Amino acid sequence: MKLKLVAAGMLLAFGLAAQAAPIIIKYSHVVADVTPKGQAALKFKELAEKKLPGKVEVQVFPNSQLFGDGKEMEALLLGDVQIIAPSLAKFGKYTKKVQIFDLPFLFNDIHAVDRFQASPQGQSLLNSMDKKGIKGFGFLHNGMKQLSANVPLGMPSDAKGLKFRIQASDVLEAQFKAVGGNPQKLAFAEVYQALQTGVVDGTENPWSNIYSKKFHEVQKYIMDSNHGVLDYMIIGNAKWWAGLPPDVQK
């Protein structure tokens, strides 16, 4: 009898402990904490843990600490992380619809980007990968892209023969080829060294990335081109999301 009571007590204790354990949410990204994406991730952690004290624990991993931008989507789908925020150029494998953001000179400024993302058409893109196991939560601004190189870029013809680092996007690749450039698809974490050693001659980035990663140290010229947008979509593993309690989802 005593043995049964002890066993029952242990099971109850383990059950209560399991019930009390917070839900761990791993939020992985590839940029610094001081960037818009880095700050947004930290703010999410602050608000989530404040609203759901003891129920959730958000672990933020910046600067490709867990996964680089070439591996983070796979990690999300495998359940190794729960939330990531890839740039909009990274979704071509899962939906062609989001590639609209890779088109050059489509938006005059970040306000035009914001208006489109808030529109019904823009919001519908968040659900465009549901069948692929990807839950879209919202968009996150990083800014308009600027061209940089070690030679002046005053005319499209100035890009001829130069090697430009680009994200893994066929649309971006076609753009640089159209002006005679030689696009190179490299992971974001490799860009500084690639610029420093001459593996590539130039790149395209918003000012926040240029400053936080110190690309200005290894580039002689930065053109205020505003030729495209580099924003993010905050996404989660759809299966993980569906399994969360309703109060946590809210």
C-alpha cells in the first residue's frame, strides 16, 4: 500500500513539474542584435515572457549562432527551431509569390512597401506557404537596399564585370546579369570576409546591415540607390504552432 502511495505521489510530482515547465521557443536569425531584426526578436522575447510569465521561455540566437541563412529554413521545418525571420528573397523554393519583393524599383520607398504589405494582397502572402508547413506571422522592415563596391557605381554599365554578392534568389541573379554583373550567392555570414579578400567586389544591403556588419570598412563606395527592398517575414513551424495552447497562440 505504501509503495503504491509513493508511486502515485511520484507520478503526481512529475506531472506537476511537466505541467509547470515553460514552452521553449527558439528564435534564430542571422544578423546582429542591434539591427531591426535583432531588436524585434528581443522585443518579442520581452513581450511574450511578460504576457505569459512562466508559460513560455523565448531563446534568441542572433548572428547565425545556431543556423546560417542557408540552413535555417530546413531547421525550422525539422523542428530544430520554432521561429525564424528570413529575408523575403529566401522563399523562392516554397512559393514564387513572395519573389515580387525581389523586383527592382517596384517600391519608391519603405512607406510604399508598408502599404503593400498591409493590403489584403500583401497579407495573403503570409498564408502562401501553409501547405509547406510554414506559418507566416507578419512582415518586418529592414529597409531599402543600397549598392556598394570598390569602384564608383554611377551608371548601370559601371557594374559590368564586377562580382556582386547576392542572396539565393533567381530574380536577384537575373537583375545583376542584366547589367553585366557577375552575381555570387553567398551566405550572409561570409560577406565581410568575401569583400575583404576580393572574392566579391560589391554587394547590396540596407544601411542597417552595412553599419552593423561594418561593410563600409571593406567597400570604398556606397551608392544611395534604393533600388530594392530587403525585408523579412516572421515565420514559424506550422505543426508546432498548431500544437500550442490557444492562450499561448493569442
